[in-house]
Amino acid sequence: MENRKVWFITGASKGLGLALAKEILEAGHIVAATSRNTASLSTVLNYNEDSFLPLQVELGDEKSVAIAIEQTHKKFGKIDVVVNNAGYGIGGTMEELTDKEVRDSFDINVFGIINVIRHVLPIMRQQNNGHIITISSIAGIAPSTGWSVYGATKHAVIGLTEVLADDVKPFGIKATVIAPGGFRTNFNNPDSLVLAENKIEAYAEIHAAQKRFEGISGKQGGDPKKAAKAIIELTEMPEPPVYLLLGSDAYERAITKIELLRNNYEQLKSLTKSTDY
């Protein structure tokens, strides 16, 4: 296959990352896939070494990330697309979540992404091309009660990507942030979801909502295979967008949030402008 692209995908052993890696490999492209355990990668992605590179990476460890990107570049000679997919959900109110639970979440969901971007940019600048895709969540646009820290991490990477897209545009590099809704992955399961260990009875209604969220695993409206195809299509666009929603639920929640912001801003317009000289 001519013009084979080299993809670097974090968190590729399950969920959306796995669905995407499979679609890319089946299309004849090359995937460098990260996970905390390469054995799990090799089990679910059994491909030849000329098209597949499994990498054991701790995203919160900048040195580990740097080594993985260097290995990918050394083996394949380029990196065309990066997909920052790895991450996990964290539920709990601010009063319930410990400092460690919050910081661990930011280490993976935000700083892990920053580590990847920081070390892939020199390669893409030298190439004068590349596409950095970061998977956020509709929760980064319209978060739900009981998911404040998760919403904060996903909102952070939206802001990061907005500025990144402008910063790297002169070098021929594109940046897109994707906000999916609910997809039939293992996201609602304990291996991808952390709930505050310190439960406070006063928040019983929020705990009940979290249980309902866990209970819809396997019933979400989004198809991971179709999401993977949409992401591949995104990379084939001459001018890909900075923002992409995935899923009807994500679209509806985003539009509702836009209306909420517009109404709030207009309602307080006089007070807002009253602070000018």
C-alpha cells in the first residue's frame, strides 16, 4: 500500500482506541499502540511487526512517553497521526474525592496528553506535517452532576487543543479535539471508571445516578466501529476541523449548552459591560 500513514495511539488495548487501531491496521496503515501492558495489546492486536508496534508506556511518566515516541519514529521514520485516547472516568463530588484521586486523574487525562504532544511536536515540525487528535468527552463541554473532576480534565484538553491548533498551524500541523458521547465500550466498567472511595451520605442521590451510569454499560447508543471510521475520515480532510462531536447524544448536549451560555451571557449583558471605564 502506498502512502501508508503511521499512527501513534495511546490506550489502544480496549474501547475506542482498540476499535480505531483495528480499523487502521485493516486499512493497511501502521499503528504504534500504547498500553500499560504490551501483552494485552498483542492479544487483541495480532499483526506483523512491519505494521504494528506495541509499546508499554506510563503516560504520567514523561520519560516513558519520550522513549515510546522515539522508538516509533526510529522504526517507521515518521509519525503522521497521534491520537491521545488513553484516559479514565472519575466520579465523585469535590468533598468526597481525595487529593490523590484528583491528581492521579489529571496525571493521565491531562498531563499524559501534554507529555505526548510535547515529544511528538519536534518530529512533526521537522516533517512539516502531522495531525494531533485528542479525545475529550461531551463532559468537557456539558458535564454532569457528580463528575466535576472528570469534566475539569476533559474541559482542560479542549482549551489546550484550541490554542495548540493555532500554535502549530504555521508548521503544517493540524490539531483536533473530539468530544464523544456514550459509546459501547468498557468505559462504564470498573477498569475504566474510578468512583470516590470516600462516600458521604448527603450525596446519596449522586451515588444513585452513578450506579445508573454503571448500569448502562453495553447499552450506549454509540458504535465504536463507526466512531473509528469517522476519525479516519477526519484525517483525510485537507482542512480538518478543530472540533468534532461524535454521537447524537453529544450533539444534543452540546447544542443545549450553547443555548444555556447564550441566554446567560445575554441576561447579564448590562452587568458585564458595567465594569468598563
